[in-house]
Amino acid sequence: MGARGAGLYVGRRAATLGAALLLALLAALLALAALYGRCRQEEAPPPPSPAATGTPAPPPAPTAGPVRRLPRHLLPLHYELELWPRVRPGQAGPFSFRGQVNITVLCRQDTDAVVLHSAGLRSRGAAVRGPLPGLGAAVEVAGLRQEEEDEVAVLELRGRLRAGSRYVLQLGFQGLLEEDLVGLFLTRYTDQGRSSMLIASQMEPTYARRVYPCFDEPAMKATFNIRIVHDPSYVALSNMPAIDVSEMKDENGSLWTVTTFNTSLKMSTYLTAFVVCDFDYVTRTERGNKIRIWARKEAIGNGYLDYALSIIGPIFSFLEDVLNISYPLPKTDLVAVPEFGAGGMENWGLVTFQESSLMYVPSDKFTSRKAMIALIVSHELGHQWFGNLVTMNWWNDLWLNEGLASYFEYLGATFVDPKLSLDKIFYDHVVQPVLREDSEIVRSLSESEDKIKGSFSLTSLFDSITYNKGASITWMLSGFLTEKLFIRALTSYLKEFSFSNANQDDLWTHIQMVIDAQDKVQLPASVKQIMDSWTCQNGFPVLTLNITTGTIRQEQFLNKNNRRSTDANNNTWIIPISWMRNGSSQPLMWLDKSSKVFPEMQVLESEYDWILLNVNLSGYYRVNYDQLNLKRLAYLLENDPKAIPAVSRFQLIDDVFVLAKFGYVQIETALELTKYLAREDELFIWNMVLLNLVPKNLESTLKNYEVYPLLKKYLLKRMLPIYHYYAGFIHKNIDALEDDYFAQAYLEKLFATACWLGLQDCLDLSSELYAKWMDNPDYKIPFLIRGTVCCYGVALGSAKEWNFAWEMYTHTDSTEDDKDILLSAMSCAKESWLLYRYLQYGLSDTLFSSNCTSTVILNVVAKDIGHRMAWEFVTENWPLLSERYGQELLHDVLKVMGRFVNTDLQIQEVWRVATGKCSKGRRGAWEESRTSWESYFIAKRVGMKGSSLKMSMRTWMGLQEMNFNSTYEVCAMGGNCEDAHVQDNFQ
């Protein structure tokens, strides 16, 4: 289980004028964020991106509890657990559950108290029996104390438990069964037109203690006998196969079913799982493993789970064969839960998923949805070895679970779908996103236990560092070891620690053992020294190569525009350097100090002699080149781009844009490397370029400035070949793209940018396809560009086109995806009265669900002609909107409005409205940010002339939103947008 939905990381100060503007506005927006909380907007999702969905998000609130460690006086050996959710079909609630747990423990040190985890449970009695084997004797319980803050229960005893003896803790309990998606929870859904209820569990990281008193730490493994009492119309599932189904009557004589399950393997409490449902299932058997997928009967009947069922067995077999360790359970149940707080949870033998993570509509011809399912399933099945069979000792090494499972998720997915390019999809979805975040997150991959106790909530560890950085350094490790040696070491590690726990040093030890047993792969230091430099330090390095001297220098990648982040540090990494010279791969080199000369990398004076480092992103770092090598690489790209592998082209361009953003190189350097783009045919590279040059949230802003024609001229000239290539498929044979994953993921961005830049063919195509839909509502707009077609169909039309979009939105047969697209498209109208009517519709409880109203407002406020209207609408209707959404809506609107603030009057108005809407008790926070607003205002008025203008124009391509704003505002406020620095790079 885990998270890719990491938060928004902002906050830097730049040295240049443009970045000074950035800081001022950014500081004000941060004040808004602190004041009003997180954004509520429910935007329509982009085309399925496994980067976002392949690894699940952490459970929602409540946040995982404190990290107080239990004393080691008692070691749990076995649980006898009975759960009884008191739920009957059709009941309205509230609901509760009760239970009894008998825990056999080994006393390792004399003690007169029992301390174990319990949270939110009410005791129904406690006793201590033993020492075993006899149960006649008892140790009297003097009292039971619940320490709510630490989520522990303390049984104070009148006698002492003796070291070396075994005892049984007998605890009755009861708790509330709520719809909070953690612990044991209830969720409601509709199946075949009938309302139903389902009970499921989510225990990771520390929610088992909310379900039953237990020793809720990953290293305190035990076996479990589980029994569930439930309504006879439901089926009960748990980690192991059911071995008995019987009946019992309650105190009122009502009949209940009792399902008893076989004894589990030794496992951690966070892996225990329970489901009580009225679901149907599909099944198959793979190598003796009985696989069942449970889901709503309607979904099973429609075949929505057939694809998932077809790949689960092969992925299991793939992992067994690669790791040379058999799956140890006789069955695997997978449950598609209609409402679930994570994409998936790897409970041993009972894997739970968000319903959408498993379902594929058979009529869908395109593979992007299949790829997403394959990635999520592979991740959770990878956990059956990494996490379930071998579990980290403590949460500080969570990456041993999540990083390794994330690595194998891509191997498993590309095994069952060979059309997916492993290196492209891994770099695009894993490495590139985390490199962008890792320089701003102040924590290492493996943290000390003390730091976690004092600084982090456990759920905060389920982030992109744990998942993506963990997978990335695993990718690097496999690369320099060779896959063969790496897998051999993993097998040794898994066998050594099966049904037990390990830390990262245990993994390094087993890799070292494999290295020492051969002589082909030689390392410059011990495995521990090499890998600790990557897992125990924050961030990552940037390498700078001087090809004249052959010198490579390393430093921590930091924001050079922010003086606070450039304080001297001595962080160094032991870095594997894959490289090529003039298209020929060279032997692996190692940089094990801050700077080193590599004579092999000194180049000749010939412009054809060039060096490329970190080929196909085999290492977790960025690369900066001297101007001579960059010039040669730019020349190579313009004349023979395929001489550089596709992933390396992606990396080269992404690196240079980020290096420009963080102050390592001038923006002209990045532009030089984009001149070749007319010859670039890889859509995943184009998507990265467009995200850098035209960030989605700035499209409406940029169009208002005089730099827009320059951008239009520059980009369209280079976009036309790839645009026309894919437009041909749209016109003639869209089905030919059904196996093109990146087309399905990124074609929308390409077409949206082409239309935004005013490419007439794109605009005409959008109008044509939208008109066809209007003429025949059964016509299906190609889903790869549906969002663009609907937006520009409305934008280029009149009331007729807008009204049709509204009619389709309100159509009962419209899917949620259709509604999301149309909700956005209706804000694309160019006639003000249509947008105003749309905003008015947003206030209606009968026309929109309440969660859509804020989305309507935020869609309109983001448009170039709608931002002022939406702003006035919000201020005029604030009493009603505040009652519905509170301060969060104002925060979201202000965040978008910040893109359009240009004048004294506008700044003052934003200030007046913001402080006026803020509660009196919080105005101090606004006063603290006044200087930020004033500095922003002064910078906008004063700093627009002379050399500062040229400085801003040179940084106009900076990646940060406010950096874009501050530069484009130069043009808006009378600056010379024809500056030579821009012209030189826009040819």
C-alpha cells in the first residue's frame, strides 16, 4: 500500500528580479494555504497515468496514531480472534462490532504489566491465563488502563509473568463500525439497482489496534485463527481459506452465520484482513493457487473483472520464477471495494482494491486502462514477497516494502503486456517525477527510528520518496550489479528472512555475499557504503562534466536561486556512471569523491566528438555539461537525434530545463536543445517538453501577453510533424493507436496545445468532431482527444454548442468521465453571458451536486476571459458559498487569481477581499504576509526596465508558475517583448 499523491512542495527565493517576484507572490499564496487549508477542487482526471495510480494513495483521515514502541517483555505467538460486526441488510445504523481475542504470548522478561495496542475500543473484560500448558491458573488483573494518546492498553497485574513462560491474554472488546475507510469500516454501494452494504478492513500502518487489541508493530509477527460472525446473507473472507461455516443464535434468538478460517502463516498485524459482503466472484487456479476476484454482481456479470483475472496468475508465476520462491498460500482473494481509501492493499491472501483499480470494460479497445490495472495488480502481488513474506523491522525502512514492490510492479506489468516499453514508462512515471520532488523534501529514504518518532506521522512516509525513489535506487542497483546478481541476492535475502523481519543492512549483507562470490563485477566500495550514500542522505547529486579536462564534479542538487538552500554541505555519493562517447557505450565508471578526472572523457576539437552520461537514466542523478559538450549535443540532436537513445533524450532535455529553473544554466541553453524538436517522434518526450514550456495552469495567463506570438511561432514550427502524424490517425484509423500507450496518455496534451496555439487544423478538427456529435449524439468522439474537442467545440461555437454540452451533461446515460469532461468544457465558452449563466447554474442545488459547484467556479476563474467574472461572482455570493464550502473555496480562487494580479488596484482588491473574508482571529497571519504583498507590488512597478528586463526575459521559460508570471508580466506592462535574447532562441 502507499502513496503517490504526495503534496505540493513550494517556497524558494530567487536572486534575479524575476525570481524576486516569484518569492513575493509565492509567500502570499503560502500564507493563504496555511490559512485556508487544502484545495477542494475535484478536477476531471487526465488520461490514465500509472504514475498517479499504479501505486495507491495512503488511507484518508484519521491520521495514523503515535509511534510509541511497545516494551519487549512479551512476544505474541498466536491470536485466536473472533469478530462480530452487528450489521443486517437494510438497517440504517449506527453500527458496531464486538469481538474476543485470546493472544498467546511468550514472556521474555519478568513483568507485572501487560502493554499492548488498543485505540477507540471499549473493553468487555480482560483476563490472563497461564503459565501454559495449563489454562487453569490465572494471573489476576488488578486494573485495565487505556492511554488514548499513545493508543495503548495497560493491564496491571497482581502477580508477575515469568520469563520463559507462555501465557494467554483474554480480551473482550467492542467498537464503532464507521464509514471512515480505516480499521474495520462499512461502505455503501449500489448493485443491480439495489442499495447494499459491505464491511472491509484497512490496517496499514497502525489501524489493526482500532479493530482488536494487539501487538501492532511489524516485527511482532504471529499466527492467527480467525472467526467472523455475520449475517447469513453475506459471505465472509479473511487471509486464509474458510474451513467451517456454522450457525449460531444471539441473545434475541436471531440467526447468524459463523465462518471459521484456517490458521494463518506468521505475519504482522497490519496484514490481517476481513471482508463481509454480498459479492459474486470469478475464479481461476494458477500452480495450485486458487485465485478469486470478488466484486459487485453487476460488474462480474458485465465481464469487468475478466482482464484482471487473466493477468493475476501469470504475474504470480512470473514473480515465483524470477525470485525462485513459491507463493506460500493456497488461495488468493482479491476484492474490488466500491469505496476504498487506497488504490490497493496487499493483505496476505486477501488483497483489497479500489474498485476502479481492477475493472476494465471489455469494449474498450485501448490499452492505457489495462496498463494501469497491470501496474496496480503487479505492485500488490510484489508485496506478497516484499512486505508479507519478509517485512521491514520498523517503518523507517518502509522502502524495503514499497520501493521493491514499486520496482517489481513495472517488471510484472511489462511481462504481461510486452508492448509497454519498460525503460520509457519507468523513467516517465517513476524517476522523472521523484527527481523533481526529491530536491525539496527534507528527508532521506531510510530514516532513523528516533527521527520518525519525533518528526513524522507514519502515514507521511507513504510518499513518493518511499515509493519512487525506492524504486529508482533499486533500478540503479540492479543496473550496476547486473540483473542476474541482483536477483540472486534478493532470493538469498528472501529465503533468509522468510516469515520474519529485516532492515536495509540485511539486504546489503546479502548483496555483498553475492558480490564476494564472483569476480566479474567489481565495486569501488562495500555495498553498504555505496547504498547508504543513497538511502541515508537527503536529496541526490548533480554531476557537472568538463569535456576539455575530463573532470566530473558532484554536488547536492539544490536551488541555487535560494541562498538558504545553497549553504555549504559535504554530502557526497558513490555514483555509478554509465556513459557513451560518439554513440558507443563505454565501461561503467565510478565517482567516489567530490571531483575526479577521467582521462577517457577528454574530447577532441572535432564537433563530432561528444559525451553522454547516465545513459538511459541508469543512475539516480542529474547531469550538467559544459557549454562545449552542450553545443555538440544540440548539433547532434538537430542532425541525428536517434544517435541518442529516446530515454536519454528525455533525460537530457528534462535535466537542462530543471537546471535552468534552479540556477545552474541559462535558459538559452535549454532552448538550444529544443531546436531539433521537428524531428522528435516520441510522444512521451513531447509531453515533457510541453509541460515545461506550457504548464497547464498557465495557459490562460500566457495568452494575455505579447510573448505568446513568439511562443506560438516557435512551437508550432516544431510541433507540426508529430501533430500531423497523429491527426492522420484521428481522421482515418483511431483504432490503430489502441496499443500505443503514450498516445493514450499524452495525445490530449499535444492536441490541446496545438489548439491553444491557434493551429487552424486543430481548431477545424475540434469543430468538425463536435458538430458530428451534435448531429448524432450516439457518435463517439475519439476519447484520446475528447477533452480538447469538447472545449474548443464550445469555445468556437455559440449558445447552441454550449447548450448541447449542458444537455449531454444532464443526460442520465452520461458516465462520470463524460460529466467531468463536459464540466470543464462548458467553462471554455468565449461569450461572457454564457459563462455568467454557467456560474449561476453552479449555485443551484437541483442542477449540480454540491461538490461540483466549486469545480464550476474554479474552471471559470482559470480562463482568460472568466477570471474577473468568477472573482466578482465569488465576492458577490460569498455568504452562500462560505456556508457551503468555508474558507477553502476562497483559498482555491485566490490561488488561481494570483496568476492575473498585475496592478496596484488588483493587489489592493485581493488584499481587501481576502482579509475581509478571513475570520477575525486569523487576521494576524494576513498581516504577517503584508510585506510579501508589498514587495511583490513594488517589484512589479519598478523592476521592469533596463538590464532587469533582459534578465527576466532570459528566464521566461522558467518552470515555476510564478517565474512564468513575473516574466510575462514584463510584456504586459510595456516591456520590450522583442528582446534579442528571446528572438535569438525563437527562430
